[in-house]
Amino acid sequence: MLDYDGRRFRAVGSTAVAVYRQEGDLVWAEVSGGEVLRGAITGLRDATGTLHLGYTIVLATGEVVCGHTVNTPEVADDGRVRLREVWERFRPQAGTGISYLDEVLRWPGR
């Protein structure tokens, strides 16, 4: 089963990076960089490796964004993980959509 502990993901087209941690099926991440001042993600991994997460993010504009996502992993031939993220954002910036998060294998200073 896919282990998320220590993996880093970045949304396609974004410079913000989420660093994931995991204990058992409990998964959480901190997000920062670019347009994101700080964000927190917390949820559970199911038996298929799919993540069911809630999030709160503070943007550089001062907006606070909250919502939930279901992230389904896809593993590329090179071993990198891509998460297909089906998200719903709550009011006042309500919306839904699908995004992709790519694993960041090379990280400066590590």
C-alpha cells in the first residue's frame, strides 16, 4: 500500500509545495510557497491508497480557503506519484473541480 510519509507534492502550475506525513492511515500535510502563506491538510488513507482530506489554506491575498478533497493516486513508470484531486471549496469562495498534484522528487537542500 502506498505510504505518503515524507513525500512532497505540488499542484500543476503552482509553486506551493505540500509536505506529507503519515501514521497508520492518518495523513496530514503542511503547504507553503508561492501564493500560499500557510496551509494545513488532514485526513485518512483508505485501503486503495486514496486520500480523503480536509484543508484550510491562507493565501498571500489574505483570503482563507477551506474545503475537502478526495485524492486518488496514480503511479508513473518512474515511480513518481500523481494525485488526481477532486475538490470542493466552501463558502465564500465556493467551487468544485479536479486538479493534479505531482510528486516532487528533487528538493533543494535535501
